Amino acid sequence: MSDLWRSAGPPDVTGVVRSAERLADRLRLLGPRWAARNRSADAAPAAAVRAALQGLEDSTARAEGRPAHQVPDLGLHALPDQLIVLARDAAGTGGPATLAEADAILAGLRAAL
């Protein structure tokens, strides 16, 4: 099965940001549902999003040569915006390794959702 969100070839800045924006759109629908239902089964996907956020921060910090910061838990409704900001930060480093890592993190998150 082909993945329509991924382009053929190495990831680029636009592709990484576009993937993050599409995932953020999906999270805007899922986050409020998770909050409204408050079920333990919804904790796993929310944890996957938070792990992806931290992965993006860690990747960016390595690329910039600085220590990584803990991504704050701002609640379920903030997850889409956090994802876009951190993906743009990672893509903004411009390094191929960071772009590839960000692309892989986003692909893993897509699969987890």
C-alpha cells in the first residue's frame, strides 16, 4: 500500500512540514475525542504523540548542538500546535539527517494513530 503523505526520494523541508500539518489536522479531530471520552485506551495514542514531540525536540537539539528540553504537556488540545512548531523547528535546521529523522518520527506517529 502506498503512503500518499510521503514523497518518493529523500525528505525535504516542505515535505516534513506538510506531513506535520496533515497530522496536526488529524489530531485536531482526535484530541477533543480523547478528552471527551477519557478512556484508558486513548492514553496510548496520546502518549505516542507526546513521544513524537519529544523525538522532534531531541533531533533539533542534536542538530543545533544544544541540550534538549523536555516538551511540556500543555493538554490534548495543544498537541496539534506543538507538533507543527516542533516539526518546523526540526525542518528549519535543514540538515539531511535531521530531515530524515523528523520524517521517520512523523511516519511512526502516523502509523500509531
